[in-house]
Amino acid sequence: MQELLSEIAKVAEASPDKGEVATYIPELAGVIPDQFGIAVAFEDGRLLTAGDAEVPFSIQSVSKVFALALALGRVGDQLWYRVGREPSGLSFDSILLLEREDGIPRNPFINAGALVTTDTYLAGSNPREALGELLGFIRAAADDDSIHINEKVAQSELTTGHRNFSLAHYLASCGNLRSSVDKVLGTYCHQCGIEMSCRQLAMAGRFLIESANTPPLVAALRRRRINAMMMTCGHYDGSGDFAFRVGLPGKSGVGGGILVIAPGRASIAVWSPGLNRYGNSKLGTEAMEMFAKRTGWSVFG
Amino acid sequence: MQELLSEIAKVAEASPDKGEVATYIPELAGVIPDQFGIAVAFEDGRLLTAGDAEVPFSIQSVSKVFALALALGRVGDQLWYRVGREPSGLSFDSILLLEREDGIPRNPFINAGALVTTDTYLAGSNPREALGELLGFIRAAADDDSIHINEKVAQSELTTGHRNFSLAHYLASCGNLRSSVDKVLGTYCHQCGIEMSCRQLAMAGRFLIESANTPPLVAALRRRRINAMMMTCGHYDGSGDFAFRVGLPGKSGVGGGILVIAPGRASIAVWSPGLNRYGNSKLGTEAMEMFAKRTGWSVFG
Amino acid sequence: MQELLSEIAKVAEASPDKGEVATYIPELAGVIPDQFGIAVAFEDGRLLTAGDAEVPFSIQSVSKVFALALALGRVGDQLWYRVGREPSGLSFDSILLLEREDGIPRNPFINAGALVTTDTYLAGSNPREALGELLGFIRAAADDDSIHINEKVAQSELTTGHRNFSLAHYLASCGNLRSSVDKVLGTYCHQCGIEMSCRQLAMAGRFLIESANTPPLVAALRRRRINAMMMTCGHYDGSGDFAFRVGLPGKSGVGGGILVIAPGRASIAVWSPGLNRYGNSKLGTEAMEMFAKRTGWSVFG
Amino acid sequence: MQELLSEIAKVAEASPDKGEVATYIPELAGVIPDQFGIAVAFEDGRLLTAGDAEVPFSIQSVSKVFALALALGRVGDQLWYRVGREPSGLSFDSILLLEREDGIPRNPFINAGALVTTDTYLAGSNPREALGELLGFIRAAADDDSIHINEKVAQSELTTGHRNFSLAHYLASCGNLRSSVDKVLGTYCHQCGIEMSCRQLAMAGRFLIESANTPPLVAALRRRRINAMMMTCGHYDGSGDFAFRVGLPGKSGVGGGILVIAPGRASIAVWSPGLNRYGNSKLGTEAMEMFAKRTGWSVFG
């Protein structure tokens, strides 16, 4: 397995086309594209890495997985009155369906749905406390208290993230936000600004593996459902393609990270900042396809 | 397990709300709603059933799984130039995205995509021969030469299926059909008119389980990919919900049948003619949710 | 005025970019692009022409104006239960809104709406008779019994017009056609195949001018309403632009003809086969803009 | 004519269904529904009124006409690079097309387009100065220095107008705003908060009549073009219907006012706070239909 990871890292480093680094906030645009890391946290406790697996990166939308777990922990299935469970077939920041469907976002992994999730765990309380709880959840999952929020990234998103402001105000106009737009966006941008390395992210993802050795943060049924949602919605309008090519549930972020779950086996984090046309890590996706092919790991038999 | 199936059948029979039987063709509208069957074909060769598992029904869109396998066998990945792999987020007979996306259907399981799949295995040849090949594939998979097409259902669909004619002409106007509209629709309506019982359908689905004991009709990678597509697209705009609630890849038909695959374990067929608002079997979906909960079978750990 | 028309014809002939001739049926694709004609039929009976004003061309969608008048004459405001009165903001052959709006086309000038109009004046009767009535209306309006249908064009459209077949079947699937799809399309394609010269078309349009000297084929209120519909919907998703630039109600056809009404003054026909990106005659539109600017004719003061 | 206006006012007062008063801001929700006024300012200087023609109301979107004239005066046809000229076929506050068309609003009369217009006359300068200029334009047009902004209404819209905030941030995310979102919205909400009576509004609209006696605020070509835009886009997704029923260019506001232009004849203002399903004054529209029928005034002959 270590050999495989090293080989994957080598192939990635040699790839001539590394995709395009996200430019929508200055902090992300400045990231060096020529980086690749992978980490595998096995259900038995082992952890293997290759490449730049210790370099911290902005997890961005990967945070939506942890936010969803936290929100479900708080309100349970009540969440589904305010957000759907279907793939949207549209880009991560689309506002179109929100109009068609009267302010109920299609799923918790597109930005509009994630804003509702954030509003749910924020629960009308203090953003600082809510973020503290989210960080607490992630740190417990990863068994690592050094995980933190990059304040500069959060501020940068708050200043330039007009699309997210547009989505949040739209939700508010439909009555689908409990806290003020400013509080929700403040919390959301900080949530997206969480920084982790591949090693940390792989560790944090272990609560979604079925195993006696992983932190029991969510019950079995909820774990399966979060995985199901990652499978059908985790890569936006590239979700079908990821399921087809990789065959494992995963959630991507515009910072270039992807968290992938091999149920019963391992939590995998891969990172490379260049993106494909869906806004998912290009080399990360290719690496996971190679990984799945070589290990034969697939939930589909 | 036999006890579980019997219990599931009893719960289904006792259900006060059995959904609405499809009315868009007279032959389907006449089906008695008060029926429910389930069959499980295990990877080791055993087969268990409960309820009306021997009653033949119109498999309708479940046929798209076999058609996809046949078309991939014929042209391989070339198929993906003509049809996508993403959930559509819209109903099974939607034409809207076809306009947005210049005649490339979103996936092979919505009607527009299935017409392209049919056109692919038809390959410009004789509809009778092409249907013979499809039946041959299904009979081999089910190890049952009695499986046949209900000519009356096929004719009924040809006479009243304006929506499918609309889709086919649209595809033709975009240059995405090789055979004539009439040939493609003739073949497609006959394909949809295939009749099987739960027992036969469960048997026919075994080629999608990973097992030494099942018919080796497709290679491992293709099997996984078909399962992946069933997971993300098999229930139209209810696919996310099915993945969330059942956690297994499945494909539904408007006749009330659902084929569900538990990789490495079993092929399951469930049938009840009443439909929910997505056009999927209402009791069938509920039965599969109960089945998944009680067996703990889920690809998501 | 004669000088102005000659000047307009000269400018048109000298134009380096004449647009693209429609290619969707072979009969239209073969038309020589280098032609331009204009004819003005004044309310006092005078008629002036310039350029190729005697050359017959396929009026195509301009026929929808006459078909609308005929259908309104038959069923009056009942028509508006089956077709809307709003601009669609989409191309002439779009099917998208039909799905959104359950088979009620946005207006009678997009293809879907025109099929409903045709179905209305067809009224379940014989296509030949219905077409006879339409031709009768046009011949009376133009005071010219030589106006006829080009059978070759009609047949060509019937063979290759998959988009219109798609629209008609969609309407049928929504229950918004009374006659069979084949009858409606047969009638519609013949209607589109009517051939007229600019001179004939300008003459035929006189019933939409307010004047004591023009044929009293429709009452004043209906005349105004047809003009209103031409203004808001007559150029598909280029209607706003035509109103802005020309300021007179008009209806274009893919054959390159445009019928323009200057209320109280004249009926104007202009023709040049090359189209702009909305499917409206490029030189025809430019000529009308020049005409409106130079005459100062505008309904907007 | 005075008799006609009185009759119209009586019919309106007697109408059992007066529509629904807009509720999206508290200040508008509090307006007494049982009011109706009409004023006609003739090109020769006469002015006739009936009903509550002296009661000031919030002109809301009617302000977009004056804003458009001001913006065109500032940048001319440059404006059309940033906003379209086509009817949108969607509601006044729709964001859907903005996504489809990359941040270029369909026309200056839907909210998204009006925000671009406001940004254009704001021109990066001080909102107070820009509003001063707009008020100056309107006061000159109406020859009435008492016209002013209702600060309470403006503040109310700033606090509760999430939909407009959503639109503005979306435009900003597409790079189609020059000033900050806050400045544009501040200016826009004050613009919408302008208060006028029917008498004042009819007077202010005279610059859009063709006449030697009306203030020469815009050139003839521009006047026609603004009228054209009012005709095709002035009533949102009810524009076709208004053109069909009334036959004169008009612009409505959610406060219940409508400004209608009869080119060469008069500027008409009608007001009644109850709205129809398109967000246009219900009694106002009906009154204008009656007015047009009885006077025979119609741009369509």
C-alpha cells in the first residue's frame, strides 16, 4: 500500500496538466499549484501518507461534511424540512434551483444548502461558540487539537464572496435562515477557512468508516446516510462521474482537497490545488481513480 | 431471512397507502394495485421469495439496466460521447435538459438517455434482431428461457407514448440518433414491455453481484460502473433519497418493479404497482428501506 | 418614398455581411443569399417596391399572423385557454417552457404556440379544407388568387422537421392538441410552405392597418391585439430588440421575410434570406431600422 | 374625457376584488387598499384627474423609467453592454436568468437590470448627489419641486429587501457593478422610495409624449426607445398581456402605480395599491383597459 501511495504521488507530480487553481479569493489564488499529498487512515489505526501530506490547506467545502454531522446531531431529521437530499445537477454556487424550489436548497453540499446547515448548527447562538463546537467535533474526530481556522482566508472570503452573500440573502428572503445573514456568512466563511493537512483530514474522516477502532461520533445509520449523500452529491455536477470512476463516497473542496471514505476500510484524504471544470481537484480525482482501480476498493462490488 | 421477507410482505400488504398505479398507458392502468412481491437471489445460488413473487409484471425502465450492459458490450466507452453520467435532478421523461445540453441526455436511465442506449445496441440493424439479442442477454442472466415481451404493452406504448416520441424526435433533431425515430421507438417500447416476475428479475440481476457463482456477463469494472450509475441515477429525481434511505444501488420501473443490488451478497427484486411522486414503487421503496435496516446491508458501511 | 426604398435596397445589396441562410431544410438552404426586396402597401392603396420585390419566397413563420387571425375568427378568446400571450425569451423552437408550463405555449408565434393555433383552425376537420380556408383568407387579404403553397418545401419540412415533431408530440402528451399529431404537422408544414413575394405579402398585411381602404377582415380590437402580439412576440427572443430599433410591430420568418405594420399608414414587407442569430432576417431588420429612422414612423411617438 | 375619468374611478371604487397590497415591506403593507386615482396630462398642457389623484404613493418601480432616462443621458448606448433589452418572461425579482446569462440582466425594468441602471447613473460618485440628480430630473419633468423621497420607506426596504441584496451581490460576483453593493442598494432603495401623486406622476411622464408643449428632456429617438422598452418589458411577465389589453406602453410599480404613455397625446398615471398575480396594480390595469377601449387610444391602430 505504501508503494502504491508513493507511485500515485509520483504519477501526480509528473502530470503535465494539473488543473487551474481557484481564483475567487486571493488567498486561494496564491497557492502553489505544484503540490500533491495523500493520506490513508485505516480502520485498524494505521496511517500511511505520500507527497505533501503534512502541508496544511484550506479544506473549504470538505468542511460541509463535518457541519452536516454536527447539524444532524443537533436537530436530527428536522434538517430535511429545510434542505433536500437530491443531487442538483448544477454547479456548487448555483442560485437557479433556489428560485425554482422556493428557497429549499437541493442538498447540504452545494453552497446554498451548506448555508442552511451552518444556520442550523449556529442555532441562533454566538458564531464564536458555534465555530468552537465545530472545531471541537473535528479535533475529536482527528484526535488533533492543533486544527484551526485560517482567519485571513475567512476574512478574504467575507470580503469577496459575493456569490455566497447572494445565496444567503436569497435564503433569507424565503424565510429559510434563522440567524441574520451576517452571522450565517461570518460562521460559514470561517468554517470554510479551516486548515488541515492530508494527514489530519484522513484522521478526521475516520468517524465515517465502519470500525470498532474509529471514534464513535455518529450512529451507524447516520454514518451511512452521510456517506450516501457524499456519493450522490459530494462532487456537485461531477458527482455521477466520481461515483462512476472512483466508486467511493467523497467530498471535494475548492481548495483542492477531497475526503474519500472506503466503508469498513479506511478514510482517505487527497490534495492538489488545481481544479477540473466542476471545481474538484483534478489530480486528486485522478489519484483516487488510480487508487480505486489498484486496490479494487469500491462500494459497488 | 425467509422470515424477514415474509414480514416485509405482510407489512406491505397491510399498508393503507399503496401509491398510485401508472396510468399513462392503458395496459398498466389496469393492473391490480393490491399486489406485492419480493425475491432475493443470493450470490451462493440460494433464492428466497415472499408475496406475489411469481406474478409477471412489466419491467419497464428496469430494462434500461440490461440495455445499458448490452450497449456497453457493443461500443464500450464510446457510449459516453452520446449520453452523460450525471443525475438529472428532473423527472424521468423531462425534455428540458435536452435543450440546455444540445441533445446529450444526462444519463442512460432517464428516458432520453435510454433512447440513445437503445439506438446504440440497435446499431442501425433490425429491431427484431436487436430485441432478440437483448432478450438473449436477460435470459442468460436469469437462466430462464421463458422470459418474453408482452406485445400488447409494447403496442399500447407505441400508440400513446407521445412524450417518448417527443424525446426521440428531439434527439433526432440534434443528430443523436443513428436509426430512424420509428425504429428506435419500436425497439424501445418493446424493451420496456419485457415481462418478468420478481423471481426472474432477481435471478437476472445476479450478473451485477460480485461472486464466483454468478454469470460472468460483464467484467468487474463495468459491473461496478453500472452499479454506480444505478446508485446516482437509478431513481430519477428520487435517486438521492433512495441512496439515503436504502443505501444500495437500484433501478426502478414505472410498472412498479425495482431491481436492487447488494454487492457481494445478493440481487433483490421487489414489486408493487403503486407509485410515489417520483414514479418509483411506493411499497417497493419502503420494503427495501425496511430490508436494508433489518439486514444492515448497505454499501455505505 | 420611392427614393428611400431604392436607397435602402442599395445599402442592403452593398452590405458585406448578409447573415446565414437557414439550413434546417434543404429547400431553404438552397436559396441564393444575395437577394433583397421591399414593398410598402399604403393605406390609400398605393404600392411602392424596390429590389427583388417580385421574387416569391417561403414565408414560413410569417404565416403565423394569418393563422392567428383565422383561429381567432373561429374560436375567439377561447384560444387563450390553450396558448399564452407573453414573450418567451427563448428561441422559436424551444421546448423548455412547454415543460415548465404544462403544455401551454407562451404565445402563438413560437413554434409550439403556432402548432396550437393550427390545431385550432384545423378544428378536427380535413387538413386540405383547413389549408384552403387559410389560403382563402390570405388571397382575400392580398387580393391575389395566385398565392399558393410550395408542396416541395412542405414535404421537405415534414421529412426533416424533427424539432416540430418533438413539439407536437409534447403538446399531445399534455392533451393540448385536438387533431392527431400527423394531421397538425401536415397542416402546419404546408402553412409554413406558403410562398409570396414582398409585393404580395405587403398587400396581404393591409388588414392590420387602420384604414377605410383596407380589407375589413378583422374587427378593430382584434387588429390591435394582433399588432400588440407582433410587437411583444413577433421576433422570438429578439422581439425587444426589434421594438427598440424599429418601433413597429412585425413578424419574421426563417425564410428571411418580415411583415411590418405601421398602423394607420402602411403594411411593409421586406425580404432577404440571410438570418441573424435570433433567426430573423439580418438585412431585413437593418432595412426596417433605416426605414423607421428615415420616415420617423414609430408607434412610440 | 372628464366624465370618462370619473366613470372609471366609480367602476374601480365599486370593484369587489381590489387585489392584494404588497406586503414585502411593512410600509407598503400598511397602505389602505381602498384607494384609486387617475390623472391625464395632455400634450397641450391640460390636466384632468379623478379619484384619489392627489394622494402621494410610493412609485417604486415606476422610478425605473426616470432612472433609465438619466442613465442613458449619462452613458448613452454604452448601457446596453451591461443590460439587455428583451422581456424576461419571469417575475420582477427573478435571479434565475442572471445565472443563465452570466450577470447581464434581461432588461432595465426587472430589479436586476434596474440595479445596473442605478449603478450607471451613480457612476461611482456619492449616492446623495446621484439621488439629487434623479430628483432634479423628475422635478423638472413634472415642473414640481415638492416631489421627494420617503425616507422611512427607503429604510424599510434596506432592512427587509433580501431579494434585492441577493440580486446585487450576484451582479457584483459577475463584475457587473462599479460601486459597492451597499452604495448601489442604498441609492436604489431611495429611488424606489420616491413619493408622488397621480397628478405629479402624469406630469412627470410628459417627457415621453411627442409634443411641442412637453419638456424636451430626451431626444426623439431615445423617447421612442424608452417607450418601446416600456411596451415589451414594463409589466414583467405580464407585459404581453398589458400590451394586448391596453395597447399603450406602461411601467408599473409594486406600490400600485402605473405610468402609461399615449404617444402624441398624453401621459397617464393611475394608482390603486392592490396587485394582481404579476405584481402590477389590479384596478390600475383594469382602468387602463377601460380607458383604452373607450378612447380608442392605442399605438396599434
